[in-house]
Amino acid sequence: MAENKYIRIDESVTDYDNRKTFTIENKRHNEQIGWIEYYSCWNQYVFCPMKGTVWNNECLEFVKEFLDTLK
């Protein structure tokens, strides 16, 4: 769905309210390192990194830009 040189974001599930969930994978090892889901308390999609992962500014900016498209 979207990717840069380090990570890939793919749609994974649509919930009962027709809101999408997205997985974030490391392209080198094809491992999930985070996800994006709808957070109803804030009425917006949020980024949830997996414990123990490390993110550089390029990857964080890429995730932020993806979140901006979901508004």
C-alpha cells in the first residue's frame, strides 16, 4: 500500500465500523514492527510501535505523512 526504503504499510483488517487497521513491517526481515489503528477517544488514527523497536526520523515522518492521508 505504501512504503519507503525501510518500512511497508499494508491494510490488514477492517473493523465493524468500517475503520481500517494497518500493519507496519520492516522490509529487510518482513517482520511487523508496529500498526496504525483508529482510536475512538481521540477520533483519529494513531501509530502504535511494537515494544523494543527503534525508529529514525525518516520512518517517523513517513508514518506521520501516512496518518495525514487518513484524516
